[in-house]
Amino acid sequence: MWFVEKHDGTGFMIRGEKIFEKESMQKIEIYSTSLGKMLVLDGKIQLTEKDEKMYHEMLVHVPMLMHPSPEKILIIGGGDGGALREALKHKPKEVKMVEIDKEVVEACRKFIKIDDGAFDDERVEIIYEDGVEFVKNCKEKFDIIIVDGSDPDAVSKPLISREFYANCEKLCDIFVTQSQSPFLQNEHFEAILKNSNVFKQRRIYLSFVPSYPSGMWSFLIAGENLAIDLETIKKRYEERMIKTFHYNPELHVSSFSLPTWLKELIKKYGLLC
Ligand code: SPD
């Protein structure tokens, strides 16, 4: 069968067989495809085995390497375990993962298995709770907060609200969230830019993720001071002995080089370019 994800008159097609389906708070589907196992939530592709590292490595290593010693990490979402797997490569003391939908974790553990044992790591605590409520009531501080939400249509919509960003800002040194396709999903992308102005400094960086709408994928990183140079990133990457498939320090720096139209758009919302 062909699975098709459509966006405003465009679409991404992939051939595969459905191997799992469940309706929980969202519709969870898992396919076996020509790009490996594929997770789909409410009709939107969340990962394929072939390109998930192009997303998870960029989501996680960019903020982690911008921090001198990331020891306490909070991941909101990330039920497939990909972000967790990457965060553990920095040898943090503890990682809390707050996932709203236990069924996603269970389905991914059974059928996708990209966590490489991360779910069972003794430094990891998985909390099944709404991330918005968690940060509202949280008294702990984190070095990094990583938001690995699904598309902000239903379940994940509160993860792009000003209230959520304001609560995260109080709790961490560096914040990062995936911020959709700036090319095809302007409504979501601009809502994220608008609502995140609670942070002192914000920047956008990009990765190419072929199975996501348009392939052009963005991340918003925020904190007190986001300045960093290539030499420092290289040194940290080597000292921490990080092994990656897609990420490297040169790509880290170049991912902040944005096309003119995107620079102009984000400048309107007061972000650094
Ligand atoms: N449809 C693209 C949505 C991308 C954001 N979610 C990715 C989750 C992978 N852990």
C-alpha cells in the first residue's frame, strides 16, 4: 500500500505495510516501509528508521554541545526514544522524559526499537504526564529542556503556547524545540516564533529530514547567551567522545546559516540571525 501525508496541495508518498494501529489519545500507526519502520501519529509521519538520526541528532546535540556540562536533562515528548538515546551519549547524571501518551512508548518499544536500550538506562526516569502540566508545577531546574513533540495540531498544540515557553524559561539554561517546516507550515512556525519571545535570546537552525513536509526542518534554540564558536564545539564533541551518523561540529555551525527569506521572517519576530 501507499501511505500519503498531505499538506496544502503537496504530499509525501511512501510504500509500506501497516504492522500496528491503536486509537489512544491519538491515532498511532506503525508501518514497515522502504525507509524502514515508520511511526505515524494522527496521520503525520514522526519518524522513519532511515532518516530519524537526521532529526534526533540535530535536535539533541546542538543544545547539548552548547552547554559546558549538561548533567540534568528534561525531554518533553520523545516517546519513540530517539532523543533519549542521543542525550545519553553526553553522559548526563539524569534524564527525565515526560511523555503524555504511554501507548506511544509501548508501541515504539515493541515495534520500532530505536532507543538502543535508553528506556532501560538507570539514569532515565519516564513520567507519563502532560508536559505542560509538568513544567507548570515543576520546582527542579535543568541544564537543558528538549521538546520533541508531534505536530502541533491536537495533542501537542499546548507545547507551542506562550505559557508553556514561559514556564520552561524559568527552569533551564538552554531550551530547544522542533519547530516544523518554515517552508510549508508557516502557521505553526510563526506561532512558535511569536509565542517564544519570553526567552532572552532565540535562534533558528535547520536540518534536512526527507520524510518530513518539504524536507526542510527547523529547530528553535533559546537561552541567556547562545554565542559559541566551532573550536569549542569540536573540543566538547571530542572530549565527550560522541559518535554520530549525521551530526558533526561543522554541520552544527552551518545549520544556523539561513536563507534570506527565512532570515527576514524570523527578524520580524525579534530572533537573532
Ligand atoms: N511530522 C513531522 C513531525 C516532527 C516532529 N516530531 C518528531 C518526533 C520524533 N521523535
